[in-house]
Amino acid sequence: MKVLSQSSAFLFHRAAEMLSVCTAVFALALVAAGQTTSSHQAEEIRKLDFLVGEWKGVGWELAPDGSRRNSFSQKTKVRAKDGRSALRIKDERAYKPVTSSGTIFAPGTRVYHSSTLDATIYYDDALKLYRWRGENSYGRKKPLEAKLIGDRSLQYGMPFSVTLQPTEGNRRTTIEVTQSGEWHETIEVWKTGRWYKAEESILKRVK
């Protein structure tokens, strides 16, 4: 019985050692996988470096006939965050004052309007696409799919992972940094079977 007990103890210790080794190998594999994913995300985010910087300029809304209205000034700041695994975008717009008519303000009152948007762009390894997640004063919005549609052009709004026919009122945004270094941003709306440009802004890099 004594021999059997010693043998059992030996086997128990060997099993414990094997379990410790397997656990360590598994943990290292998880760390390596995490590092690979993080490295890949950073590599994909690096492709968006053309957006990074501080930008200032002007924009305007567009009527269905293409005429400009409701102009605004725009400041946009884009920076890398979380070890280059994502980009953070802060957008501020100030619209030119308009004379009130039929509002809660007294007729003739100059009304000022501004808006802000914070957004995060990150890479979704499962979809092999970028995600654009916006936040405003009303809270966090559902992430939208985004994709490079050129070397220096990012588009988001409509899904890319599935084929989907646009429906009335769908929107998509395209941000292009031209060879001359200007930020061109357009918002399009789907109406009566085609895309109409609803908003446009042109910014220059200041930093």
C-alpha cells in the first residue's frame, strides 16, 4: 500500500505539472492572439492617417436644385487613440445667424445655431470593415459600417457587408482628402431612386 501511495502521489504531481504547462501555453497563446489582433487593427487604422490633423473651413447645405443655403463654419480634429487602435473625431459647426420667422423667438430676432459631433473609427476584424460610431448630445449612436473607397477617401452610412438597395431617406457620408490637401466632405440622401448631395464642406489643414 505504501508503494501504491507513493506512485499515486508521483502521478498526481506529474499531472499537476502538465496542467500548469498547458495553462501557461494557453495563456501565452491568448496574449499572442490579442497582440496580433491589436497589431492588425493598428495597421488598418494607419491607412486612415490622411485624416489625422486639425481642419478648418466652411460648408453649406444644398437644395434639391443644387443651390446653396444655410452656410456654416466647421472645425474638425482627428487624432489617434488607444495605441493607434482607433481614431477619434471631434466636429464643431457654427451656422450663420438667421432671422427668426414663425418660431418661439420674436419676429426679426437673430437666431444662432451650432452643433457638435464626437465619433470613433475602429476596425472590425470580423467584418473586415471599419466602424464609425458617432456620439452627440442625445447619446451614442449605433455603429455604422465604413470603408476606404479610394486611397484617400472614406465612406460610411450604408452597409458594405451586405447588398442593400437604398430606401427613401437613407444617407451616406464621404470624406476625401484631395491631392492638394483639402478635406472634402459630402452628405448624400437617397430620394426618388438616386443619391442627391444634401451637404458639402471644404476644409484646410491648420495643424
